[in-house]
Amino acid sequence: MGKPTPPAYAPGAGSSAHADPDAVSLHTPTGVSEPAFPLDNDDALDLGEDDLPPLYSDIDNDAGSGAPLLPPGAQFGHVVDLAPKKVDENTGVELFVTSKFESDPKLLEQQINISAAKPPRPYVRIHGTHRRMVEENGKKTEKAITDFEVSVELTPYLFSDVAHQLSWRETRTVENNEKACRGTVFRKRAPGYKQDIEVGTGPKPTLAEWCHRYCASHATVKCFVLRRRVMGFNEEKLKGQLEALVRSTNYRGSVSVTFPVKDEYVFIYNNSWVNRWRWTNWIRWVFYLTFLWIFTWPVLYFCTKTFEVATADWAFSKPQDDGRLAYVSMSEDHIYNTWARAISRAVLGKRQACLDHNDLVASHTGGPDVVADVMDAVNAPSFVRRGVAAITHVNRQLGWGADWS
């Protein structure tokens, strides 16, 4: 028994058409196993330790006590929630099942503000696969084989000053003309709106007013939802650049570039027996194994009154009066330039990992080469390393990752 966890939305170089006029192409010196790929500009060519973006753990641990964008008494990374919660390990969804907020709208509003101060965790994920015919039980079947799966966390680029937690964050409530669950089962516009035509509606309710409405609701099963969103990020631009980067390694398989987001949702449920049961693991598994979920999920859906009215918008960029974009930290081009070398090495190394500072430093300072990345073989025999290097060189020249029949 249980309501399904919501999906996490919650992740080569650009062609000449997308390249900056001042683009610089980096060519590999003779004898070094590093691919050549164009960059959009040369801003990120000389990266020192102090210029690298912070790790997410650094953001957690370096929160400044004078952060102006956090609610009073709260520090990002050390935020004290007002009630116990559960956190989904895969999506980062935060779940409260408590009676603490049912009759105290001010306390509920305070918790929403605390949760809104924590950023979403966006990623870019590059996944390469090819298909291969395999024989199982005397029958040939087609199977997808993963060649690499590389991701980079983009959370640090949501801050202009990580030490002081400066960002372009805005907590807002749903507009009257937006379709949303307003203490209802189905999404709808505010009363007085019909097909985007306003008919005598007043100003939109504030967060405090929505918290009062939640507490005043007599619904047996109800839920208040906060969504943290990344705004102003050009996914299509970065996607095209990364696809071209992968193809520049002569990869012939299928490439997927996605932008998953963790820590996107916060759900606050009232403390009814239905909500306690739906989020108790052993009860959920009983309903899964007996297939009773087929009947209970529709019942849960129609009996839950949802307040999906609050959003924390984390802006990656904002348009200016002259039409140009202002970025809170780095542009998409700068992020690409910063990570292109590390991603290219990881793809050629057929890695399945989330890249971190070590990969970034190594890619810009001549650290361990692709052979070491693949084999983790710093002490491997020289003839083994030469063999792997030869295979990597041939793959670049003749192509790799094609489907097998």
C-alpha cells in the first residue's frame, strides 16, 4: 500500500554553428592519449584550485552564519527541521508525516521557508549504450549494453557566493490563472477564472494564507507540497554540446543526455492512519506482493486533498532589460568548457560515475590518463598499459560502441 514516489525531474563540443568566434581548439600533443575537441571560449583553460566549483559537501559545511537568504535561525547544510522526516535515497524527496503542522499555520509556513532554503540538486547525465544480440536458453535476444554513464552535479552553479549562500531564490505561490491542486484532487484555476479569462478574482493568496487554508481543511487525508525548481537553464544548448563532444570520440552507439533533479519535492502529510500506513515499508510491501496496490492507489489518489501551491524558484539566469541574460554564477558555455576535458576522458574510459573535483583537476593539470581511469592501474605492468592505450587509440580512429548483430 502506498502512493508511488514522484519521478525525479526530481541528471561534444558544439558545432561551428554554435561555437564562439573566439573559440579555441585544444589539440593533443604527440604521444598523449587525450582527445582534441573545440571549446566555446577560453575562459576555463587555466583552472587553478581556487577557480574550481565547490563540491556539494563544501556547500553543506561552509554555510555562513550571516546568510541573508535563509530564514532566521537556519543555515543551509545544517538546517534543523521542525519535525522528523524521511528522505528517499534515490530522488531526495523529503516526506513529513506529522500532526505538528495541522493546527499551527505559522509553524507550517516556517517549515516551508526552511525547506525552500535548501537548493534542488540538478545533474547532467550522459549515457551511452549499444545493442548486442545475446543467446539465452537457446534463443537470441537483443540486449542493451551500457558503454558509459557519466554525470556532473550542477548545484554549485546556483550560487553567486557559496560562502555566504547568495543565490537568486524566490519562494512564490501559484498564480490565480495557473492550474494546480488547491486543496483538491484535480488541478484547477482559482475560482473566477475560466479558460484564462478573469471574472472578478482578487489577488492571489500568500504562503501564509495557503498555510491557514491547509490547517483549516477538514480533509481526513491531506498533503502540502513544496517544489524546488531550477529556472533559466538552457538544457538544449548544453545537451547539443555534450552530444557533439561524445561523437568527437568517434562513438557510434546511442547517446542520451538528460538533466535529472534530486531534492526537488517536499511532501507534508497530516498524521492520519492512512498516511502512516501508506509510508510504512512493511505494509507497502504486503500490498505490492499481494497486488492490492492495484485497488489502493486509485483510492489514495482520490481521497488525498493536495495543496500543490508553493514553489521555490532557483534561478540559474535572468533576462536583463537589454534582452541579454545575466547568470548567477556561470553560463552554460562556461560550464561546458570547465567540464569538457573531464567528461571526454570519462567517456573514453567507459566510466560509470559522477565526476568530482579529482576528475576536474586531473583533466586540467595532466593528472592520471585514460588508461589509469579505466584500469585504476597505476602499478599495472607497462605492457598492459601499452595494450590498453593502443586499443583506445584504435577506437578513436575506427569508431567504437556500435551495435552488434
